[in-house]
Amino acid sequence: MASFEDNLFERNISRREILEILGGMAVAGVLDISFPIKALSAPARKPNIIFILSDDHRWDHMSCMGHPFLKTPNLDRIADEGSLCENAFVTSSLCSPSRASFLTGQYAHTHGVKNNITPWSDENVTFMELLKKGGYDTAFIGKWHMPGKGLPDLRGVDRFISFTIQRGQGRYFNCPLIVDGVNTPSRKEYITEELTDYALDFIKQKRDNPFCLYLSMKAVHHRWLPPKDLKGTYSKIDDLYLPPEADNWIGLVDNHIIYGTFGGLKQMYRGYCETILEIDREVGRILDYLDAAGIADDTVVIYAGDNGIYWGEHRLVDKRFAYEEVIRIPYMIRYPNFIRNPGRRLSQMVLNIDLAPTILELAGLRVPGNMQGTSIAPLLASKDIPWRKSWLYEYFVDFPYTVPQMYALRTRNYKYIEYQSGCYPPELYDILSDPKEKKDLYNTGLAGKILPRLQEELIRLKKETGVP
């Protein structure tokens, strides 16, 4: 090894340094910047923005990522006509913290939604509030699922459609909604189609302003129930390509009381894949309308998942631990008037906290200094710029689950995990040679060579991001 991670720990590139490379502009404060939209050769007109967020959708469960039988032609279309981030991650692989990070551009320890119990604070500023101040019509439609007193007082949103039934998880069939504060019965039987109908209603409105739509799906969360016409699509597939360590009884293994998968893992996995098919179909409805209305070129479409899910890997089902299956997410962006070389795949490590600054950047708006992510607009514009070579993962205790609090460092080559309770020893993996993380290197001779610098970098990132 000629050098360690290409001199990884000499420094991480800040937004100020990226800006100096792009334009030499001096700004006050490393985080208090945005790239001038003109410097990225973006259209002068502010684009429409559609962000589609799914729940528990793994990064490798799309046909464009080589899944052996799952077909997702519409999600593939976003990747083919835009850019696919092949190395996209969440900074906390749990629904509520991750969703708050997408909205705020901040780590969980900053925005305060540390798990599925700690409440959302109405003091948090979302990118939608900033877009509204910047002249956008805005709508949040779908799953909110962050703790608090029902739905929040979400500033900067013209239309707020969500649900609180089943502790905010909603139902796949006949899910009652709260439409702008009014309890409303479902119009369509299946929730993914229902939410897409409301989304299209909003998109089709006559307006003078650009719009931003935040479409948050319930799918593909447990209980993985597809619509009736897709149920059984994969019933005849015997080889589901589940990991060797998976079996039908995985739900009772290692003290993880997960989802009632006892005896039904394979059937539930089929339902998971069939439920993804419906997400893909509804995404296709939105893409088709944008084309028919002649506004596709002026519209940013972003698709992402809030975290992944284990299907037996590491003898686990669910999420929470810092392994690749759950921290990596699908993340792709289509914007024809801006992305000049569609179909390109980005290898840089992109995070959920990058979404908010990216959207503000593409809208030509200032990125606030308290956002901890970095706009990926220069990457979409094919700018050859330095990028992060490490990042911080965090997980906080989420009762009643027995997963301990942890922090992890992810670099291009390595992952180092520290557990806070002392009941688990640290872990170290070489991601390049061992992508399934089956060989823990912590107590090997290799660890002695690389571990001190990984530990030092983890300490630095915790300090830099304000971990208490």
C-alpha cells in the first residue's frame, strides 16, 4: 500500500475549498456558503423539484443495480436519464432520524430526532421552508413518521397530506389521511397509488411559481403488502438469492425481536419485492405526466430510500447496525436541463444530509450555515472537484430494540465501528476486499497498522460535527 487511503486523513475537503476551486469566491464560514448557480451552468429559470422518498428500500434492489429478478424500469429510467449515486448512504439507518436529516441537511445529534422516540422540534428549518421563501409552491405528501404530538406545524408547506394511524406508519390498504388538517377517508384502496394521485393533483395545478413536491411513501416498510394485482408475482421463484446465513427462523436469532418473521422470511421477502414493483409503477406515472405536460426538462426528480434492510445478512432482519445493507440507499437524480451526460454513475460517497443543500443549490438559493451536508450539484454538473473521503455514522438507542448506541467511520476502503455500551467489541472491515463484511479485522495484525488513524479520524469527525 503506497499510501493510506490516498492521504485520506490529511484533511477532508470543505465547501469553502470546493468553492475556491470552482470560482475563487471568498466566504465567511466553512459551512455558510452555496455555489453560485450560474457557475454550474444551470438554467436561469428555477426548476420544479420532486423528491420521492421510500421506506426501507435497499440500494441493491433495483434492476439497474443488478438485482437477479426484480424489475424496476421506471426507477432505472431516472438513473439512465440522470445520474445514479452508487455509493449513497444515510448517517443513521433508522426511519425517523434519516427522514429528519433529509429535510434539514443535519445529523441526528444536531436536529434532535435521534431515534423513533425523540420528538421532532418545530424549531427545525427544512429545505421546503427555505424554498417557500424563495418563491416556490410546496407540498409534503405522505409518510411523516417522526415523533411528536401528531403532525407538526410544518412551516413553508402549502399542502400537507399525511397520516398518523398505526403510530405514523399508516396502512397499505384503506389508509385514512389528514389532508391539510382535515381527517379524510382514503380515495383509493392502496396507499402508494393514493399518495401518487394526490401528488399528481398538486403537480397539475395551474401556477405562476415553480413547485417543490416532497412525496414520502409508506412502502416498502413492514408488513410488505403489495397491491392485489401484483401479489404473487414472484411466488414461483424458488431461488430468492437470499444470503447463505439466512433461514426462515431468522426473526428469533440473536435476541432481535423483529417483525414476526418467524417461519415466514421467504414469503415476506417476496412481498417486499412485489411492493417495490408498485413503487416503480407509481414513479412511472409521475415521469409520464411530466413528459406529457412538457415540463420534464425543467423538473428535478430525485429518488432515495430512508435506509436499507437486512434479509438475513449477519443473521439479522431490520436495520440499525452499521453494515452496508442498511446504511446504503438508492439515490438518483434526473434533471435534463442541467445534467449534460445522462446515465453517468457517481462513485463519490453521497449522504442523506446532502439532499437539502443540493436542492437549494439547484434552486439558486443560499445554503444555510447550519446545514452539515454538501451540495452534490457540482458532481451532477461533471465538475472534477475534491470530495469527502470519510464520514460519520451514528445510531442512538431505540427502545425496545436491543441494539446499543454506536458510532462508525466509513471511508472508501474501510469501516470502523465503536459500540458505546461495552457489550460489543469494536469492529473493523476492509470494504474493498470484503464487501459483505464477513471478516472482522479488529484483532488482526492489519488492525495495528490502520486502526490508530481510523480512530483518530472518527474522533475528528465527531468533534467537527458537534457530537456532544
